[in-house]
Amino acid sequence: MADLYLKALESERKSLWAACRLKGLPKGTPERLRIEALDAMISAHKGKAKK
């Protein structure tokens, strides 16, 4: 079964990362902080799924 929550998180992360690369945003900007938060949420969700 497809994990729609995980796909949504990964999709948001990919779009934010692309925008950051295009704009050349440095660390500490709200977009980069959101990417870090998404990484944490993705890893936590993957950890739950394995159990």
C-alpha cells in the first residue's frame, strides 16, 4: 500500500530543496529550516513503519 503521508513529506522536501538551490539560499533561512524539520519527520516516520 502506498504511504501517502511519506510521499507528501518527500514531495514537499524536494520542491523546497529545488527552490533553495535556484535561489542560492544559505543555511538558517526558513526554507532550509523547514527542510531540516521534514528530514526529521521523514526519518521518524520511516522508523515507525519498520516496527
